[in-house]
Amino acid sequence: MVERAPSSDVRAPVVHASGEAAPSDAQFLRGPESRWHELVSCVRIFFEFLGGYRAFHFLGPCVTVFGSARFAPGHRYYDLARAVGRRLSESGFTVMTGGGPGVMEAANRGAWDAGGISIGSNIELSHEQQANLYLDRFINFRHFFVRKVMLVKYSYAFVALPGGFGTLDEIFEAATLVQNGKIKPFPLILMGREFWKPQIDFLRDTMVAGGTLDSADVDRLVLTDDPDEAARLVREAAILRFGLNYGVPRKPRWWLFERGIRPR
């Protein structure tokens, strides 16, 4: 296999989901503002959602990969993320990540290795979130909650590698949505057994034992270090449980100024 090396001066098209003046989370969450300010915030958030819908509408079946931005190439978790990104792409899935470095870059890179579609759904931060070079489409969000909706909305499964608060927030939010029937019981796969097993032990030994969680909720979280197994679980669930048939994809309509993902 000959790896495609991305050019340092060529990036995927960056799409801003809303206008330059959109408020940040800090501004939005700081308390009551004037009625006019609140109305303008609602309109800007609407357009941020709309921008995300338009950018991601033609992705095809998607799997979202979560994980830390802090693992460099050559780290075992970087290599694991790259392998699972490749396997997911070979199984016909678009690979979506937060679009940054570390695990996100590795999963996107794995999709590129296989010639698949690679997507970044970024959040504007003061650190760690420069877009990686292995993206077919990249959209920048200003509000965490808008970005999190996009990461969930288009996915048939969620794969989490080791990470920090953000990774825990993302995978356990997905688990909460499944638990409460807000989304279908899509696969929730944890990769990096050594990292995740203490978390699972805490869920079982403390939360289930204390009556704050059902054992069935913990059973939904699958531990594996095998990229082939992860891809197989996602593929079988998507096809057998959720009816994915890889039919004719939706086509962009030029009169709505829509655009699909162009082949590299």
C-alpha cells in the first residue's frame, strides 16, 4: 500500500457554520442578556445548525471516532486509531472525528489510507484544535452543543479511544442518549482496554452496585483492542439491526447550492 502524503499547503475546504460575529459558548452561557441580544443569539445558532446540516447531508453512513488530541504519530493509541479508521472506511463508512490532531488525525488518516471519506467537525478552542491534513471536509463550530449534535446525528456507531474530559463527555453523552431512547442503540465501542477497564469496573462495582445504573447500560459498552472486531461490530449492527443497504446516495441539488463530497 502506498500512502498518500497530504500537501502541507493544501487543506480540505474549511466551512464556518455561521457568520463571523457568532457568540462563543462563554458569551452564550453567561446569563440573561437583552431581549435583542438573545434573539440574535438564537438566529445565529439556527444558522450554525443549518450550516452543519448542509455540510454533512451527503456524507453517507458515518461512524464517529472520539479520542485525545495529545497522542503523536507513533504512539500506540495513534496507531490503533489509524487502524480502526482504515477498517471502518474499508467497511464502507465515512469516518468523522473532531478534526484535530492526535486520535482524531489518526482515524482520519486511516480513512485516507483506505481511500474513504474523512470528515472533521471542529470546535473553536484556544489550544489543541488545529485541523489535521487528512480531511475531505472540515467545518468549524463555535458552540459545543451544536458540534455535539452533529457528531451524533449522522452516525451509526461511536468509537472512543483514550482521551480526556471531552472524550468522556462525548462517549457518555452518546450512552445517555441510547439509554433514554433518544437515539437508536448504536454500537458504543471503547478501544484501549488498559485505559477503559478501570472505568468499566467503576461503573459495575460502584454505580450498578449502588443502584444508580442498570447492568444492561454497562453491557452496551464494548471493550476491544482489535480494529477488525470493532469494524465487524459496527458493520453487523448497521446492516442487520438498522437496515443499512448502501443504496443510491442522496444527490446534491444545484438549485439549493448544495455540494457533495468530491473524490480525491
